Amino acid sequence: MATKAIDPQSIRNVTLIGDPADTTRLLHRLHHGSGHPGPQLHWSTDRADHTIRVAELSSHAPIPTLQRAIRVADSVITVVDAAGANSPRLETILQIADDHQVARLCLIEGLDHPAANFPRCLRIIADIRGATPLTLQLPLGTGPTFEGVIDLLPMWALEPLAAEIYGPHWQSAERGFDLLVKTLMPQPSGDPTPSLRDIPLDTLHHRIRALTRIGDIVPILCGAASRSNDIAPLLDAIVRYLPSPMDVCQPEHALDY
């Protein structure tokens, strides 16, 4: 039987970093959500098929181990506990990724925990040199009031029903979307600002990918594993924003198709 060739541009090699219990749970959700229980995930986004290879790395590993693993990674996803007190280690992980210009996403989990603090997580990420957190999702409440998340980029397709659907959260979503677009596409001082909502979605996706690849931004997604098995937004973000092996410039990266 002939072996099907894989386009290297369709491959995403991703390292999950976090508490082992969190990364194992997330990996299970990724396999379940993609419908592929094997070592490779297959996911179609924007009418294109992709292969996602996922490795796990404990955030409790010795710092030299973290440095080596992150340095040679194509990209990383840092799983952040919204209620945890692990900020020093989180800062170290993100700083290592920044030092080596490794593209990364952050997934803020546990937002249904009573001690969850979403703004604190954003502040930790924002304090890392050279990394601007780009919030792609906003939580609908935290702790006991957590109801789910708002995907900021596609939400305008729901207008005019969105304001009714999201109720008191709608104004926060509007502000979040405006900040997201201004972060991606700042306007020169004095120039007339076009309507932020007229910018094509494909343009925003392309800009996020470009800035994520060079480490200028860290896309932020959020959720609560105990409340939802909807992992599609994370799979879409991996495919859209993280680099293929062909995009990674470090000489120590080896392609092993």
C-alpha cells in the first residue's frame, strides 16, 4: 500500500507544558475532540487538513530540562491554572520561550474554580518581556458564576442576536474585540481609523499567525475542562497560528516526517 505524502506546511509539532494532570487531561480532550486516538491528531480548518503531533512536558521538570525542551520545540502551549499559585514557574517557562523566540499559546484552565482569577493570569503573561497577551476568548464569569467563553473573532457573525445571547457580557466582548484588533493592527497617529469590524477575518488570522511566530504576541484561550468538551477552538488556533516545521528557523530543529 502506498504511503500518503504529508505536506510539511500542514504539520504542527506542539509541546504541552503544565502540571502533568492538566496536560494529560488536555491531551485526552484533544484526541477525543479530533476523533483520532492515535499518536497524531488530524484536524481540518479553513477547508485544509492538518496533522498535529503533541508532546507533553511537566512544568515541574528541572529548569535545564525545560530550557532544552522549549528551545528545540516548534511551538508550545502553556496550560495555566487560573486558580493556582504557580506564577514563578509560569513566568520562567514563558521567559524561556521568549528568549528562544518559540511561538506559544496560553490556555487558561480552571476558570470555574472558586479562586480563579483571569485578570491575574493576563498580568503575569503581560509582564514577560516582549510578549503581549492577545485575548481571543473571554470567560463568561469566573468561579461559581462561570457560564462558558466568548470567541471574540467570530462573534460578529452572530449580530444582531449576540447582544441578546451574551446579555450583560456583550459590552465587555465589544471592548475585548476592539482591543484585540487595535493590538494587531495599530493605526498611525492622526490617521482616520477604519471601522474595526470591517477588517476581514482572514486578515486578522494572518496577522495573529505572523506575530505569534516571531513571539510578539501570546494568543490566550480559556475554559474549564469540567464544564465543556468543546476543544475545537484550541485545535483551530493550533492550526491557524502556530508554525509548521518549515517556518521554524532554529538549526537544531530536525524534520522527521
